[in-house]
Amino acid sequence: MKKPEIPELFRSRLGSEMKMDVHWVDVKLKSGVVHRGLVVRGARYLAGTQQDPDGGVPFCADDIVDLRRRSIWPCWW
């Protein structure tokens, strides 16, 4: 699995760390698929999911069209 770097455009949306050196985010891809509960390490790399924090993700940085902090809302605004 890949550990893509978050594009510079979206890094400001991470906000403060939720744990030491960890952010949890939701990512929307070009295909319309939304991946929820992803782990960001070092404030720039998508490292995995909340269940597998170091497992990587099945997409690359070029596929990302939007990013937000982890949300309890199921729909994307």
C-alpha cells in the first residue's frame, strides 16, 4: 500500500493534532469515493486507517480532490 503525501493545498485543513503527531481525516477522491478515518502522520503523509494506522492507502496523492478533518456526518458538504 502507498503512503502518499497530502498536497500543499489541503495541509491547512488538518488543524491541530488529535494525538501526538496524528491527525484523522476524511478524503474525497476524483472517482467520488470517500475514505473516512484515515491517519495522517508528520502533518503531511497519509499513513493508513484508524484500524491499521501504518497500513497505507489504496490511492495516490493525485487522486485527492478534497480533504477534511474526521467528521461524524456521513455526507460531504
